[in-house]
Amino acid sequence: MVLIYPPVAKISEPPPGVAILAGALKEHNIPCKVIDANLDGMLWLSKKSLNSLNLDGISWNRRAIKNLDNNIAALKNIRVYKNIDQYRQKVIDLNRAITIAPNSRFTVTLSDYTDSNLTPLKSQDLLISASKYQENPFYQFFETDLSPKIDAHSSDYIGISVCYLSQALIAFALAGWIRDRFSNKKIIMGGGLITSWLSMPTWSEPFKGLIDLMVKGKGEERLIELLAPSNFEADNKIEIQRHKPDFDFCQWTNYISPGSILPFRTATGCYWRRCRFCPERAEGTLYRAESSSRLLSNLNYLVDRYNVDYIHFLDDAISPGFLNSFATQNIFSKNWYGFVRFNQELKSQDFCKALYRSGCRLLKLGLESGDQSVLDKMEKGTDLDFASQILKNLKDAGIGTYVYLLFGTAFEDEAAANKTLDYVTTHSDYISFLNLAIFNLPRFSEDAANLETELFSEGDLSLYLSFKHPKGWDRKKVRLFLDRQFKRAPAISKILKRDPPFFTSNHAMFVV
């Protein structure tokens, strides 16, 4: 089977989903070829700019193209990350080189892709992207780079992994190209975004005739059932952690990071699963984990096999049990980062220092609000006094913090938002980075039934709704508050200026 991960997603580390699929398929003796078309395609696009003859006289364009290779090389050197201004300039110039290549209809950045004519939220637009694949800015990449790789593999199946909206239009252009170029191949599509779409009660299979099979959830189970039915036991379904991910496809030195980063997931879903704003709660995603000892065994195997420099834990929130394994065992000397909750263990200074000794250099934490009543109503399970102590403990231990805030929920008003401003200002010395988001109401959540709603987008594939805020705290007011007050607070502005452009939390550990 050929597995393809399409553009556009961040190119700081390899895609974990196709690695998990590859490990499962190979364990069942199913030949598998993985293509990270996101990395290859984005580098191809930058080289296309390098070879461009018309740079329209703009000095920034000339500088970005002239320094392209040097900027890519510099962003693989940890020393550059210690000078935030130098780092920022090189990332922005690299992004500029990529954006030069497409025409004005398309906008491609290091983290996003937009088409002024089409939206990934409409199934009809995705079908148009498939039928008019020759218009896509990556079409020549399909022809020159992907075609020979697919030709070299005799499999009847091609899998396309779509995790983000920024990949969707290109993924469907890719599917349309495959349908014409390799008419004998069957197309299977899966990934996080596909799972979300298939979880919609209104799903009506709009892609019949283009996509042969769309897979919800853990794709390895369905693929093994399809490709090796004799190995598949319906009553003993395969657990995701039974298979070691296979990263043999990786060109580790090509990723834009100061060393190789191993993405690793210890569980699927979230062990908390109570936050009322969370899309996974609305989708009914189950939490599945395995024993810490088995996970650590697999992780040690991967670290040794690929000699990676860093580890990125992908969990919605690393479980307290797994964190405890790191804090109490001398596992390996690799720096790592990941998402955690403000849990009880982190209230201990000694525990935080033990995490640092284990290699932890950055933790991402969902604070969401600085108003306790808002947190209680959204069932976040976070106590602000405990959060204060945890932020201080992590700072003292030498661990950076990437704190996530969510504004505009149905439980918040302007007074509550100002409490968040005050809380963050008071704790600014203990916060390394901030992520500010405006709330989108999950379309099929339990709260949607209790609010006056309308479509967030006209697209049939939109996962969110707009709503009339019960306290009048609408999106426009929230946006004005953030732009005119929150971001301008001196202590907060200082934090926001540290955020790595485009790569954000994926590079934060290196600049902390």
C-alpha cells in the first residue's frame, strides 16, 4: 500500500499517523510505502521560487530567494533559536520564499493553505478541487515527484491521510489526479479531519465515485481487515499501541528543526473528557491507553532505532501515570515536550524538578480562563490557585510553559475576560508563551441545543456554529478586546513577541 501525507502542515517533524499505519501494516507483512508529500511538496515549492525568473522587483522577494538555502540550514542549527530576532527573520524569509511561487489565487504559508475560489468546508468545492487538479499549485509536484514513486509500488491501494483543513483542498486535488493518472488504484482517505466529518450526524457520503473508502478513527484496524483479512480478528481488535510506529520513510535531516523530533502518542482521546467546549467530547471520542511500561519500551526502541534528538508527545493531555513514570525513572537523556493538564502532581516542586531531569523542557497547558466561575461552568476541572502554584513550580524547575486561553465561550462576559487579563498579567513572569483563541461552538455539542445558533459557514462540512451570546459578548467584541486591551498590556505583549512565527509550539521548546 502507498500512504501519502499531503501538504500543507508544519514541516518541523514527521507525520505520526502514517507511521503508525506503516508499523501495523508491516507487522502483518503487508508491503507499504510512505510518502511525506507535505515535506517534499513544501521544499519543492520553495525550490520553485528559487528557480523563478520573475521576482517582480521586490527586494524582500530577492532576499528571501537569495538566502533560501542558508535560511533552511540555519533553522537546523540550535544556536539560531537562542536569538529570537535572528530566528524570526529567517522563518519569515523562508515563508516568503514559499508564498512567492503560487499565483494570487492561492496563499501557501509554512502553516496554512487557502484558495480564494474554494473552501474546504464545502464538499462541492472539494469535488471541484479534485476535478480541476491541474489548477492546484502542487500539480507539477504530483507529476514530477509523486508519480514515479507511486509507479514504483505495485499496490492497488493508495491511502491519503488528512488531518487538518489546511490539507483538504490539496488532498482532494491529489485524489482527482490519482483517479485520472492511476485509474486502476483504489483511494482510501482517513485522518483526524476525515474522522471528524464522518462523526457528523449529517454525513451523507458526498465523495462516492472519487474516494473508494473513507475511514473513521484508527485506520490500521480497517486497513488490515481489508488487505489481510486472515490476520484480522473482529472480536480482538488491534490496539493502537500494539504496533510500534515505523518511521523508516523519514528523511530526518530535511525537517525544519534543530535536530530530529520523534512524534509519539501515548493514548488516543483525552483522559479527562469533560470540558464542555471540546470537539472530541461532542464527537464521542473514547480514551484508549496502554500500560506505561509497554509505552516506555516502545519509546525506547524508537529513540534507539532512529537516534532522534527530541520527543514530542502528541496526547491531548499526557496522563498523570505516564508523567509519573518520567519523574520516577531514569529513562533516557532526550529533551521532550507535550500537553498536560494542571494536575495534582505538578503542585509538587520536587515532581517538577524530576520532570526537568527526565528531559522535559516545555509543557503546554490549557488554562482557558482566569475566571474561576468560567472554568467551573465549562467543567475544566482547574483550580486557579493550584494553577498559580504549578506555573511557579515549572518556572523554578526550568520548564517553559505554553499557555492556551479561550475567549468568548457562552460562560464568559467582558468582566470575566478582564479577570483573565489580570491573571495573566500577574503571572506573566511564569508564562513563556501564549496561545489566544476565540471560541467556536462545536456544531453537534450538547451546548448547541441550548443556544440560539446559526451556521458558522455555509459549508456542509463545517464543524462549528455561530451563536448569539447569552451575555452579549459576541465575537466582534471579543476580537476588539483582544486587539485593543489584552494584547496591548505590556506584560502580555512581551510574551506574545516570543512566539515562534508559523511553527508556534512546535519550535517553542528551542527558543524558551
